[in-house]
Amino acid sequence: MNEIKNLTLSELKTALGDQPAFRAKQVYTWLHRGVRSFEEMTDLPKALRERLAEQWLLTAPVPVRRQESRLDGTVKYLWQLHDGNCVETVLMKYHHGNTVCISSEVGCPMGCAFCASTIGGLVRKLSAGEMLDEVLFTELDSGQSVSNIVLMGIGEPLDNFDNVCRFLELVNSEEGMNIGMRHISLSTCGIVPRILELAESRLQLTLSVSLHAPDDETRSKIMPVNRRWPVEELLAACRSYYEKTGRRISFEYAMIRDVNDSPETARLLLKRLKGLPAHVNLIPLNNVEESPLKPSDRAAVLRFQKLLEEAGVACTVRRTLGSDIDASCGQLRRKYRNAQ
Ligand code: SAH
């Protein structure tokens, strides 16, 4: 059965065919409010509700784990999807509003050496509706309204390009959650052709690129994707993205002890980023049990940040939220699977 929540409003109009025009909008509004069954769509005729239930799959994930940080109120959900697979969503509370970090795939095919999400490989891609569900049901369950979305959970969004673009259209729609593109960030390990394709759409979202190293030797060791699209090619795509969209690129940089945290590496990074409006986010590496890589010490992180800032590159050290609840991606899903 096809998932009804994947449909845009105009597709839904077509799908409802003989129904009066206002029906599609009614159904769409219910769907984007996060109902769990067609039964709940109380202003629709009973016969229509029954027909829809026979024809369409209405996805509604079940929270199988919910962990709340005592330190900062971050909430992490493990959702079970209709086929039994699980994904994680994290709700973070910032001064500027609530941000939800969503997964785009079950597992991940990219193989980054420091990441827990990729250990079992890719299981499947999420549909647009399932990504929307992560936002809807996190809002409903937590009672908190969400103003920002980051596609930084499990999976590689640009490996699931079509569904991610459709999700953006749905979550941005006026009749739906109406979340503005400027309130959405998409993080990628660097799939160059898709970055270029995204640039063509000229969406005003923030592109976050997981760089983690400025040289091919180091980057290829920790991120296999670099063997296919090396640093210079990736940065050329970022320049083109900036030219097309006018949006400053955000670079993620996980600080790994004795791997990418020396002053020489900072200087090489500066050289590579020259002329590209960028913001660098330093993230102290989160420990992943299965990986020998360790986080840099605080002094190395601050020294690195200082070098970038002195050269005029905006650079922040990301606050670690939810460190008491396995909030770094992929860890909760792995623990749950291993325990079963
Ligand atoms: N696949 C996308 C988005 C998901 S990962 C991407 O690669 O960008 C979200 C961010 O977390 C990425 O920057 C990723 O490199 C980073 N990350 C993964 N594991 C990490 C860890 N153990 N410590 C710190 N950052 C990590």
C-alpha cells in the first residue's frame, strides 16, 4: 500500500478524484496534525474514512524509547516504524527555539570511521512522510512546538535525495507545518553531484558539510566518500552552492585526538576555505564504543578555534547536549538492537 502522507496537497486532490475540492485540504490538515488513524478525521464522512483506510497506509511511528537529559532537557526518541525498523530523533531546546534533529535513513551506507549510524550499513531509506512523522510525533509527544529542523540524524540525506526534497516541500507547505527553509539545515558527508543539484533548486536552507579534515589523506581514512569526491572537488561544489543560493556554508568538524586537531591542520583548513563564506562548527568527537578514535582535549579544541578566528573565519565549539542519554546519532538504535 502507498503511504498517503507522501502526497503533496495537489497530489492528494488528484488522488481523491470525485470528492469535493475542500476534502483534500481537510485530509491534508489532519495528516499534518499527526493523527494515528483515518477514524480520527471526524469531519469526513464515514464511508470516505473507510475507503481511505482500505486504499492507503497511514504511517504513525511508535515511541519505543524516550530518554530525557537531566542536564539540559534534550529528549531523544527511538521510533519504531511500520515495518519494525527503528530510527532516532532528538529534540533540543535552545534559546532561539526548539530544534528537532531527524534521521533520513535506517542505518547509513557511507561508512565514516567515527560514526555509530553506519556500523550495520544501510537498511533502507525513509519516505518523505516518515521524515515528517519524526517532526510531527516529536511535537505531539513532547508537547513542545518545533521551530527548526536539522537533517543530521541517522543516514545521509543526499543519498535519499528525492524523498528528502519531497519532505522539504511537505514540511514547508503553508497548509502543513509551514516551517521556513531558513529554519532548516541539511548535513551531508559530501556527495558532490547532489550538492550541485540542490544548489540548482536555490532553496534557502543551510547546507552543512561534514568536512572533518582539510587534506585528502586524512579525510579518505576517516570518510570513504572522500575517495570518490576529494576535498578540492567538494569545496568547489560548496563555492558553487554559495554562488547559486547566497547562503553561507556551515562546516562540521569533529575534533579527533592526534588525527585532525594540530595547528598545522588548522592552517591548512584556512588555506582551503579562503574566499568561501563559511562557518566552522567544531564538535568534540563523541566516543563510539566500536571505534578507536578519541576526542581531542579541550586545549586542542580551543587552540584550533583561536587560529580560525584570528584569521577571520567564524568558528564555534558546539555545545554537547544530551551527553547523558546517548544523544549522538546511531547509539540508541544500536543499543536497542543489541539488547533484543
Ligand atoms: N550523513 C550526514 C548527516 C548525519 S551525521 C553527514 O555526514 O553530515 C551528523 C553529523 O554528526 C555529521 O557531521 C557527522 O560527521 C557527525 N558525527 C557522526 N559521528 C560522530 C561522532 N562520533 N562524534 C562527533 N560527530 C559525529
